[in-house]
Amino acid sequence: MTEVKETNYDLLQKQVASLIEDESNLIAILSNVSALLNDSLDQINWVGFYLIENNELILGPFQGHPACVHIAIGKGVCGTAVETNESQLVEDVNAFPGHIACDANSKSEIVVPIHKDNQIIGVLDIDAPITNRFSDTDKIALEEIVKVLEQQIA
């Protein structure tokens, strides 16, 4: 099993805040945040956003291989995060009922809902090529990073 380096999430959260503080365009914000996360997180193979449009998730800014464009609410890890309004930490995507395999190399996943005006507008989705990549520490820290995003897009 490959060792995962500890991420300095406090520093990463400050970098996200600094990167987006003067920007109001949602696509620009999400594009830069996906690039920063991709550069900063170890052992991941996809990071990006899905945004709700016409009652489904539509692919937004991301870093990685081409991905599924449409995901139904309630389907897969991303759709489940929206349906339950809860972050999803999946140690082994092959054991997740209804997992949508956009990239066969992905083995674990974490998805965090994004809110605006108390409504879910999308999700942050990160995949890894190893099982058990994400911990509760990652979940808590990524939820804090999403809060920084939410404050900027409010």
C-alpha cells in the first residue's frame, strides 16, 4: 500500500481563501480551487466540481481525466451526497452501491456538498487511485475548505 503524505490543511485553507478573495465569478473560483487542490493533495487522480442544473449534477471545473458529464441526484457518490446533504467518504468505491465508474482507476472517493443561500448548488468531488485514501481528517478539512468557498460565493 502506498503511503499518503499528511496534508497541511490549515495552510491549504489559507491558500484557498487568498486565491479566491477578490473573485466573484463562480467558474473562475472553482477552476482555481480545483487546480490548487490537485497540486496540493497527494495520491489523488481527479478533483473537481459538479453543479446542480435542471435537477441533475453537471460537470464543472476539474483537474484529471475526462469525466461523466451528467449525474442524477441520488445516484453514485456525488448524487448521494446531494440527496442526503452529507459528505460522503468512500474507502472502496467498488463496495459503494450504485457507484458510477467514470474512471476505472479510481478506488476511493470523497464528496462534499456546496451550499449557497441554504441550498445545495453542487459538490466537491475528489477521487484517488488507492483504497482508503481519505480519512475523517480529510473530510473535516475539506468541509472547512468548502465553507471558505461558500462564504465567497454567498
